[in-house]
Amino acid sequence: MSAGEETAETSVGVPRGPSAALHSAQDDSGGRRGLQGHLRLTSAVDESGRTFIREQSFRAPVHLSKPHLEEDVLVVNIVNPTAGLLAGDRVRYDVAVETGARVLLTAPSASRAHRIVEGDARVAQEFRVASGGWLESWPEMFIPQAGARYRQQTTLRVEEGGEALLIEMIAPGRTASGEVFAFAELDWETTVFLGEVKIARERYVLTPESAALEAMRAQFAEAYYASCFVVSPHLRADAECWGRIHALHGDETWVGCSALTRGGWAIRVVAAGSVALRRTVGAVREEIYAALGRKAPGLRRN
């Protein structure tokens, strides 16, 4: 990419506010306006074995902060400099981790989807990890506000010998403002491949009346949810970390984990509040890293 192209792609000077008139481009659904954002990122290793970004391109509402190395992992902060996702917004993430590269994708703050009367906001993510690569995705909490209509599709493709930790956390809404499961609809889909084999698929379409939400609310009135997928050839089914993760289950947090068909694990957490959820998911993360014989890099620059 030339310098001129990078400047054009990474420009984030797009104002955002409550008016759809501020949107910069038409969406793909017949004339409603919205931002067409993307992140294309490829990470590789240099001759000294350090991970670096070989290719990058991004467009609002996506922006990258300056990456940094910690524990031999390249920490990349993905920032949304706008107020959040609005009607017609379409964002595409395409992230590749090459052999030997080690990457942590994270964010400095929660992401939000606002009230949408017509249409929806959509995010499509594809993560690819080559053999010998490592990718962790910790995107911070997703907060669907009252009336939000949001669709997310995530595909994780890990080559044999590659490793990944994919974490998603969802709030019930702006609980401090009294919004609890007041969104219009959430359509959430995650698919995980190891080599050419599909080893996991999670899909749910939620409305405030959904039976799945009623089941969670029966235990926690303001239930927060986290989904984690782990893929690694170095994690054994008899590893001590699984027992310690199960032991995180308690009065404020429900935790469950199970092995996938081959080389992967799924972990689910339901908690009474955001603090309990973050604490528990953080403990799960530490256990996974410890079982792999590594120290977890910080989510923020020290």
C-alpha cells in the first residue's frame, strides 16, 4: 500500500451523532445510509522472530492505535472513534496471523449498537491463523442499547498446529440507565474451523421475549454473558486448568466448559454483573495461558 492509499484508508475524521444524516455512505440494503468500514490486517515475523504488521488497511468506524510488543505478543488496540454502530453500518474485519506470529486484538472500551428503527447494523469477522501462529481476540464488552438491531458473523479458521483464543462478552444493555434486555434483536453467529473441519458453530437470535433470555434472567436479573473458544494442540483434556475453570462456578457466576470434537474447547460464562463477568473471564484467560506455559500479555499498554 502506498503512503497516499494508507492516508485515505485510515482517515477517521467522520463525525457521528444521533442523526443518520451524518453517515458517509449508503449501505447494501437499498438506500439507507451508513458507514462502510473495514479492517484488513496481516501479521508476520521478521528475521529476529518478532511479530510485526506486514499489511494493514482500515476505514471508519475502525481505527488502530499504535501496536506494541509484550510477552513476545503484538498487542493491537482496535478503536471505534465514533459514538457506536447505527442503522446501515457495515463493518468487515479480515485478520490473518502468519506462521510464528503472535497477536492480541483488543479494544480500550466497550462497543455499542444504538437504537435502530429500520434496518440493522452488521459486523462480519474472519480470523485466519497459520500453523505455528497464535491469535487472541478480546474485543471488550458489547452493549446493545434499547431498540438496537445488530447482526454479527464471526469465522475463525485455524490451520493444524495453529492456536487461538476467541472471547466475546455481551451486556444486557445500559443497566445503569435501567435498560435491561431492551434491544430489538441480536443475531449472533460464530463458526470455528480446525484445518478443513468445522469443530464448532454457535448461533442465536435473541429478542427480549426469547426463552434463552428468560432462562438466564431466572438466575440473574441482569445477566451478562461470555463465550470463549480455545484451539491449541498443546492443551490436553486432562490438563488441570479445566478443573480450576469449573471451580470458578459460584453464586455470582455460572461457568461451564467442554471439549470440542478435536483440538478445541468451548467455555461459557453467565454472571450477575459486569464486574463478576470480567473477573471470571480474566481468570479463565490466565488459566489458559498458564496451561500453555506462557504469561498473558496485558490488555493495555503499561
